[in-house]
Amino acid sequence: MGVLWWQNYVNQRYQSVEITRFYSGTSPRGGNKLALTDQQKTAFRKLRQEHFRKTMPAVQKIIEFKKEMISEAVKPDPDLQKLSAIADSLGKRQAWLEKDLALHFHELAMLCTLTQRDSLKKLLSNIYTVRYQKMTLWKGRPHREDREDNHRGPIPPSAPEP
């Protein structure tokens, strides 16, 4: 249940690299820290669009598998073999997405100067790791039933750093 809550509550509040939409403008968190030329911006936009179009079917299939997994998992007597097969299918698709994302980052880096690559590396590292850093912060927080003010619901995560 915690994972479901995390996916539906926390993921909506924090930027991550999980691609669900294509944005053609600059991100509010990234701004124009890379100091891209107009030609580079156009090339970046084209690569991002291509990456989005290429990966969206896999993302949609992952969503379908997650729905199927949840439907099976909440049954009184779930089929453990089916759950295992679904998890394996999810893992393969997610591994493919991660590999493709790394190759996409490489393509973006090849459009940059050396200085811009350093900035891109910092920007991507910040975006890419924020989800996992936030998850480690949760480990130290008290569980709902352990808190005195448990009538207010779960503790929301702290605001992301600028």
C-alpha cells in the first residue's frame, strides 16, 4: 500500500525522469543553466520528441501491467505465478526504458560543449536522483501509527530544494 501511496501522492509532487509527457519548453527547475544556443535548443527539442515517441508505448504497457498486477494482488487468493510473470515483464520493460534513457542522455550530451556537458551532468544527476533521495528521507520518519498526531494523515515530504 505504501508503494501505491508513494506513486500517487509523492510522484505527483516531485520531478523525476519518468517520462509521461513531452514538454517543449525549458523546465522550471532546469531553466537555461546549460546556456544552449538556438540551434542546440532545436536539436535538444527534436531529440526529446523522438525519445518520447519511442518510449511512450513501453510506458503505456508498464501502466497496463501495473493495473493487472494490482487487480491480481488484491484478490483473496492471488495467483503467485501470474504476479511473478507480471513483475518479470515490468522489470524487462523498465530495464529497457533505463537503457534507452541513458542513450538519450548521451545523445543530448553530444550536442553540448564540454562546459555544457558538465552542467548537463549536474542537472541530470539532480533530477535523476531526487526520487531516490526523497525515499531515503522517508525511512527516518515515524510511521503514522507511531505519531501522536496520527489523526492528520501521513506526514507529507519536505519541499524539494531549488
